[in-house]
Amino acid sequence: MSTATRRVSRRAEYAEATRQAILEAARSLFTEQGYFATKVEQIAGLARVAPATVYAVGGGKNGLLRTLIESAVTSQENARLIADIEAATDPGRLIGLIITTSRAKFELWSPLMRQVVAAAPQEPAVQESLEIAHRSLLRGLRTAADRLAAMGALGNGMDAAQATDILWLHLCNAAYFIRTDDLGWSLDKSEAWLGAVLPQQILGR
């Protein structure tokens, strides 16, 4: 590797490390303080960069929030999940996979999504980021419903669109917030309840 190539490589590595530090700082502060209370200067301080760098790399708070959500939506983990759904051959196991995955993602992302939901009605850019997350989840649920339909597993005279609606009603963030916040359920209780209810409602078992 030439000296010039090594320099380019080091610059690229530094740029990516800086980008990740800014995103991690933004996520931490958004979660702890809320979107509106977080200032670009605070993100810069936590990431140990200049405020101008935050704007250059992330486009300010709106851009950083959108990048955080888009990075989750387009992750390799999500791509593998879609592949697993499309390859599923057992309806019960497929519903189990959807339940355990939705729980894990809620556990990981709910602190940030709680702040996003709170800020969205007052900030159109935040609402757009929330809609990106919703579309991603809905796309995954529709893929699962289509797969169940292709296996001939849907019961109760249901079609894929209706199955998607039922999955959304039970697995969207709002449904999880109702169970955990309003009802005081643990995630273990929520998962067990979903495991009993969804096969009955979707598969007719």
C-alpha cells in the first residue's frame, strides 16, 4: 500500500470514527434530555468535536435523528430478518420470531423512540423520521403476513392485509408503550401474552 493510499485510508477511518461519535452522542442526549432540550453544542461537546463538525457531518439535530433511524432500518440485521421471514416454513415459529424480534427492538430503541414520539407533533422533521421507522416495521410485518398467506396458514377467513393490521396493532411501539407504561407489564409478560394471543388470532389456533 502506498503512502498516499494509507493517508486516504486513515482519513476515512477518522471521518467514520468522528461520525459514529457524533451519532452516539446525539442518541445519548436525545434519550436522556429529549429532542428539544438537546443542543448541537452539547452533542459536539460529548463527541469532542466542534459544533461546525456536527452540522457538516450530520446536518444538525434533524439530520442526526434521521440518520440514527435510517441506520437501524437499513442495517444488515434487518436484512437478515427479512430473509429469515421469507424463508420460514413453520407458521408458529414465524410468529414466534416476529414476537421475539419486536421485543428485542423495542427494548433497544424505546428510550429514543419515546422522545421521538413526544417531539413529532411539534416538529415536522421529527415526524418524518418517525414515519420512516413506522414504514420499516410495517414493511416487515407485511412480509411476514404475506409469507403466512403463502403457506396457507392464515385462519378465520383472514387475508394478508388483515393479518398485517393485527400484527401492527399488537407489535407497534404504541402497543408496547400501552402494555409497559399504562398496564405496567414486564416485557416477559408482554412476550408471553403475545405468544398466546397472536397464533390464536392469526392462525386460528
